[in-house]
Amino acid sequence: MALFRFGRKEKDEPQPEAVAADPAADAPAPAAANKPGFLDRLRSGLAKTAKVLSTDVRDIFKREGRLVDEEFLEELRAALVKTDMGPAAAEAIVADVRERLRARVVDPEVVLDSIRTQLLMRLKPAEAGIATATAGPTVILVTGVNGSGKTTSIAKLARLFLREGKRVVLGAGDTFRAAAVEQLAMWAGRLGAEIVRGEPGCDPASVAHRAVAKAVEGGFDVCIIDTAGRLQTQANLMQELGKIRRVIAKQIPDAPHETLLVIDATAGQNALSQAKGFKEAAGCTGIVLSKLDGSARGGVIVPVAEQFGLPVKFVGVGESADDLEPFRPEAFLAALLEGSFSPAG
């Protein structure tokens, strides 16, 4: 397998139509000149998380400078934990500030440097490109709990590949929800992707089989297969994912090349149990963090990546079909921390 990193669009490239989260809604496409860049969209997406952090941290620095003592460190720890970055990351930041700055009067920027450094150490290993087939179609299996934004994330992922000039076929493997199949079909029509679907209630593995077969026979570059939403505690449904994987592997031995877990950023600490359950049962290889624009808990990306060794492949920062981007730790931290440590006026 090879690792594929999506290229940047040229500035003069025409912008594709923006598609609302509900593909039945006819939302007009925004003007290309007014479309914000990824960092701006990431800032917007992380605004709620950044606000939680900045409000609490500004409260710590009500005056210019602050003595680093145990009271200060406890307040700092509490502010960090509220973003759901987890106790391990928060404790590492506090320990670093204690060791380097104890008994000194510091300004916000000094503490900001510690937070940025410690979080980057934890998130940098989570940065990874998408794994692709060395020959033939790349097969991507997409999983997640109900309501995680799985179908919309598949459409956004398809858009990324299509922008690279690749031919994409989708497998509508959520056969238990007719609405999910119809939603994916509408996305496919709008984006210019092919789709394979089955009868309602049919075996999802059969849809996966036909989708992969179509990808192979039709010379497609990418096959993305949807699955029914399920809880990580539903053993029978988790075993079904294993069956789907086996069916795919019989057609292409090293497939699926990626098994992505879509996690709703608003889930907070519940995302940890999801990551654990799906990694063990479905062999997940990476994470798509969706709904970042609606969450005040965007810091959950830190413990998920750290505890389970799952790279964060993509982040969703809005409802448009273009609002999915490869995860870049530096940009993530810039959006999270810029301005967070400005003293209150």
C-alpha cells in the first residue's frame, strides 16, 4: 500500500458547487472569491472549543502576569480538561509549566508555548496520509455509530478524491435504513460518483462485494463503502463488519486499505469508548472527526489519537461537500490556540 496526501487546489481553479448537509436542499453555491480558506474554516469550526479554553484561561490572567503556584496550576488544569483533551495531556502541560516556571511571574504567551509544544508532541504522530492500493482500486470501509455524520463524511471524502481526478464508486452498505441509501445516492448524483445499492434489508456484505467488483471491473480508482450505524457494544453488528471485511479481502487480498471510524466531535469523552470498541472489532485504521464546527469539545482528538494509536485522517469543519480536509496538527493548534491567551481587558 502507498500513503496518499491530497494536493492543494490552485487558487484559480473553479470552486465546485457547495452542497448542504441535506442533499435534497438546493443551496446555491457560494462565490469562489468569497470561499474561506481551510485555516479560516478550521478556526470557525474550532470556535466553540477555543472559546471554552480562552474564557477560562483569561480568567486565570485577570491581571498582567501571574505567579505560577499550585493554585494557578490547578486553575490551568481545570481549563484544559474542559476542552476534553483528557487528563493525560492536561497533566503533562501542568507538569511542564510547574517544572519550568514555578515561582515565576509569567505572561500568557509563556504558558501558550507550553500548551502548543505538549499538544503538538501528542498530535504529530496522529498525522498520516490515506493508505492507497499500489495497483487497482483503493477500498475504504467507513464505520461509526448512528448520527456520527458517516454518510455526509463519505460524500466529502468522495469529493476529495474526485477533485484529484479519480473515479469513485460508492457502496450503499447501510441497507437497514432506506433514507441512508437515498441520501448517499443523491450525494453520488451531485458529486458525479457511481453508486452500488441493494434491496432494503439485504446483506450488507453482498453490497460491499458488488461495489468492489464494479470498482475492479470498471477500472475505478476508489471504492468507498458505507456501513450501518452501530454501537460498539452491539457484538452481532460488530461481527457483521468482520464479515464485510472478509468478503472484500477475498476480492482484493490487501483490502480494505483503510477502515475509517467517523467520530462526532460533540461526543466528547464518549468518543474514547467508540474508538476502543471499533478498533478492536473492526480493525479501524484511522479517524474522521466530524461536526467539529458544532463542538465545544474539539480537544477530544488528543486522547483518541494518544490512547489508541489511531491516526486522525480527516476533520470535518462544516456542512459543504468541500468542508473535509486532511488533518494537520499545526493548523489544528493554530485554530485552537490563537488569541486564547489574550488577557481580559
